[in-house]
Amino acid sequence: MNNSIVIKNKIEVTALIKVSSFKQEIRKTNPHKHNNYIEIIYFSQANGIHGIDNTLFPITPATVFLIHQEQVHYWDITSKPKGFVLILKKEFIQNSLDYQLKELLSQLSEFSCLNLNNTKSVDTIFNLLLKEKNLMAIEGLLKALLVNIITESTPKPILSNKSDTLNLFQDLLKQADKLHNNVSYYAQKLKTSPQNLNAICRKTLKQSASEIIAKHIIDEAKRQLLYSQNRISEIAYYLNFNDSSYFIKYFKRFTGLTPKEFRKK
């Protein structure tokens, strides 16, 4: 495909985690996504708008944003920002032996934007993370940071109770360029049956596996329609639809609009 969504990489190849102060010169950025990592961004001071996919969030003091690797985002900041950026590669999470840390990250990942009621501890921990080099100490500080964000945030997150199979399923669905509208395809990848995958999804998320797949396909289609100049036939091919006319019908079934109508709107 031509004119694909820009992918930015802000972490060294060998690094698994990076903590830095938010660059105060940043005001406006073009829509982009990040490669193979999640970003947690905390503003103690700032005003403006943050676009994540097709949703706009107001930037106000004491706001935390979480951006997944498959999401497209951009900034429109209207005042001098102050805060921190935390980058976590998927390998960092996979390599960690701390079950509670993984649970906290899973819990936080349910949200794109949280407002903090108290920021003193969050500021302190971020400043400690800036200087810390020991991996064990970093994991401890990261866990303390996540606990403080969750307990001091509005709305309060609900503890996730996802199974390992469901977590792996959702990880596969984050690979936007490898999406397939086929439950059996994912069941085979996860070494389970389509019936078991459906049962896990319904028990935990109250949705069928096909409904969850559809949401990811539609979300990625919207990103491509909003933030790239690719033709509809190219987007259909990118999303593994053999027939662009079927992709158009599929998209309209879930959104009420054709891809062309959505792009114009």
C-alpha cells in the first residue's frame, strides 16, 4: 500500500523500557502510530486535545493517556506541557516474572484516558524511574506507579480477570497487518477449538470471538480511512478481504456507512 500511516519509533532497538520527560517543545503532531510498544503519558501540566483513533480527549492537568501499538494518535497542545513518557515494549511485559505487574498493566490497558485526583506520588515515582538503572528496582517502581495511577484515577478501573488464552488472542488481534475475519484461524493459532475460544470470550467479555474480531477489523479500517490515502481496495486487501465489495458491505453492516461515506464524513 502507498501512503500508509506513519510509524514512529522512540526507543532504542535493544531497550525494553524507556522513561523520559515529555518534550516541552511539542505542540502539534501529525497522526502516527508506534511500533511494538505501548506508551503511558502523564501530564502534570498541559491543555489541548489528544486524538486516539477516531476519539478526541481533552488534555488537562493530571491526565494519563495509554496508547497501544496498533492505535493512531496525535497531539494538539495549546500550552507548555509538563509530564513524563513511559515506553514499554511487549518483550518487557512477556519477560517479567511479576504476575502482579502484568495484572496491573492488563487492568490499566482497559482505558485510554484517566484523570488523577492526587499526583504527588506519581510525580515522585516518575522522577525516580528517570534515574533508576537496576531492572528489579525498575519493576518495583513501575508496579508502584501503576497502583497509584489506578487508585488515584477516575473512573476506577475494574480488575481484569482475563485468561491467558484471551490475552494471547487480543495480542494477535493487535497485529493490524495480519487480521483475519475467521475464528478458526485464531483458534488454530492459540491451539484451541473455535468453540472453546468463543466460550472464553463470552464468559469474560460477554461477546463472541467473531464480534471481538469484527471490532478490531473495523477499528483498523477506520484508522486507514482517516489517516492514510490508500484506496478502499488497498485497505480491503490489507485487511485480508479477497473481495473489496464484501469489505464495503462488511464495513457498512457495523458502521451504517460505506467506507467512502465514512472517509468523507
